[in-house]
Amino acid sequence: QGSKKAVIVLIENLGDLDRALEYAETVKAPKVWSILAEGQLATGEIQGSIDSYMKANDASNYVEVILAAEKEALWEPLVKFLHMCRLHTKEPHIESELIYALAKVENLASLEEFITGPNCAQ
């Protein structure tokens, strides 16, 4: 509980994402990584946000992450993020976006393997 409050103070009150990142690396708590990821996403640090969500193993904001990553053309990190998301939820949106991202990075072998296997993409 205290570590969550500390990272919130660093992000919301001090606006210091660098110190929040250092703190997250020190405490290594998934909830702290998630809070940091939200702050990074809100300030446009999309790559950092994806990394933090991955460290938190948190797929909860996948819609916002997908939109931001696509806007910035961060296809490789998005592919990794979407693979992580698939471990937590079977959403057609996640699977469809994964197909699109795999095509954008021209990873045709993984794309073929994905679409020929079981999925719920639309």
C-alpha cells in the first residue's frame, strides 16, 4: 500500500517519471509498475509505458496502449505487449490487433502460425 502511494506522489504531485521509474525498479511490485505505466501513457511515453505494463504483467489498459502504439508506429513493442495480453484474456480486439501488428512488422512466419492456430480474431 505504501509503495503505491509513493509512486503516485512521484507521478501526480511531483511529475517526476524518472524517479518513479527508479522507484519501480527498486520495489519491483506489479501494482507500482502499473501505476507508472499509466503515468507514462498519459504523458506520451508510449515505449516506456509498454515496458512498464509488461513488467507489471498488466493487460488492463490494452485499448489505450494499442491506440497510442499505433499512432506512434511502435509495432515491435506492440506485438510483445499483445502477446502478453493474450495470456490474460481472449479478446477478439487483442487478437485482431496482433494480426495487424505482425503484418506491419512483416513477421510472416508468426502471422501464419497465429492465423492457422486457434484464435478469436475478427
